[in-house]
Amino acid sequence: MKKLKFAALVFAVGTSVLLVIFEILFYLNIISISPFQGLLKVTGCLQENNDSSFIEFCDIGQGDCTIVKSADSNIVIDFGSADDSDELYYHLKSLGIKELNLAVVTHYHEDHLGGLCDLLERMTVKNILINSSFAEDCDKEVVTRFKSLVEEREVRLIEPQIGTAAMIGRSKIEVLSFLNNADEENERSVCLRVTLSNMSVVFTGDSQWEAETALLERGISLKADILKLGHHGSSTSSSEKLINAVSPSAVVVSCGYNNFYNHPANIVLERVKAKGIKLYRTDLDGNITVTPEESGFSVSTDRGNKNDNT
Ligand SMILES: [Zn+2]
């Protein structure tokens, strides 16, 4: 009997130690499923990802906008230009989104922030994650309008902190890096990793060489299933080193059809193609929706492609 009790004790301690080790590996993003989540699923305390969770890269012309939706939270990362804000508002409504738990603005350029100003006048936005400082080349008129709307609507502003992570409903948002003292506004972009269920996406805003280097120099794991190519696929961004560090199975470019800047740049497209990474572009595919699956994720686009990237 004593032997049996001892064996049970050894088993219990051993299992606990293993669970803790796996949880640490999950936290460090070395594995993608937490053992505690697994246990909760087995015991029925945590529901499987229900059909309403997805990340949508919006076709919003030469701007950026991504919707992260789960059953219990609505997050939007960047909002495109003011010119496209009507379209964005009705699109959010069509998805059943009446308020945002969190808005993230990677930086103070019109093609990322402009659409949020109009949205603030029509929709409840509870929190905005945005740097309080900005560079000289920011869009000053947009910044002034944004600041006065935030004050008027009493929206809570959250200052990003490098290395922090927060759960917004079922979505995990990690602030990976940003440069507060860069001369160019693009280089101040807040870089993030968003994890929804077992699927993760790295966003770098309009980061270029300087900000990408700072991100890589943090020395943390940047691994994710999807990389949103920086600065609309510009040749100034998405270095070989960054793509290797993220090691995505798919990349997404947000850019306007036939845009003035010739985004995405051929050199970046070739870099992606050479690695056999699946490419999606809002200018050609329209809205791109990625949905977590039990194993990996699936992608559907307005143009009807459906690809499993498991
Ligand atoms: Zn931009």
C-alpha cells in the first residue's frame, strides 16, 4: 500500500513538473498549444475555437487594416485612410461588429490612422493602443483631429510597452518592439504578434530596415504562422533575416491595385517565392480571411481561393 502511495505521489509530481515545463515552452512560443488549454478542453471548461474567430486582412486600397475577431472580442489593427472609412464602417457592421474592445494604431500616418478618426464618431472604441510620441513626418492634421476626438469621446489610450502581452478576450497581443526616437514615422511602427487559438501573425506596420533590425536585435523568438509584409510590400522592408526569423507558411501584403508606389516590390515577392511561402495580396485577392483550424489554419479570399496551410 505504501509503495502504491509513493508511486502515485511520484506520478503526480512528475506530471505537474511536465505541465509547468510545457506551459513555459508555450509562453516562450516554442510550442503552440498550452497543456492547460488542452486539459481545460478535455474537461469541457474551455470551448473549442468556435466558428466566429478569424483574422481578416481588409482590402482597403493603399492602406492597412486588419480585423481580429473572436466570440468575445473585436480588435482592429490600423484603419486605412479617411477616404475608405465609410466602407470600413459598413464592413464592420456586416460582420456584426458594433464596438471595438481594442484599436491598435501602428503609427501616425494617414493610411493607418485616418480611418479611425471617422470611426470614432460612429462607433464605441474602448481602448486604443498607440504611441504617444510621433516623428516630424507624421500627418499633423490627422494627428490633431485624432487627439481631439479621443479627448471628446474619453477613449482610454494605452502606451505600448516592449515585451508585454495581454489577452483581449481569446486574442493574445504581444508588443514585440518599436523605436520611439526614430526620425521617420514609419520606423516608429509598433511591431506586434497576435495569437488567436493556435494561429499567430506578426505585424510590423510600415517598419523599414532600422525598425526591423531593432526587432531582430531583441533576440526573442519571432516565429509565427503568418507574416504581414512590412510597409505594403516595399523593397525597404521584409528583409531575408526577418522572414527567416518569423518563418511563416504564408505572407500577406496590403496594397492598392495598380498603386503609385509599385507595391509590392518584385525583390520582396521573389524573396518570398524562393522560400516556397504562400503569398496573399489584398490588391489581387480582395479581403483575405484566415481561420484557425484544429491543426493549422485555412485561408479564404474574396476571389474565392481557399488554401489549407496546415
Ligand atoms: Zn502605410
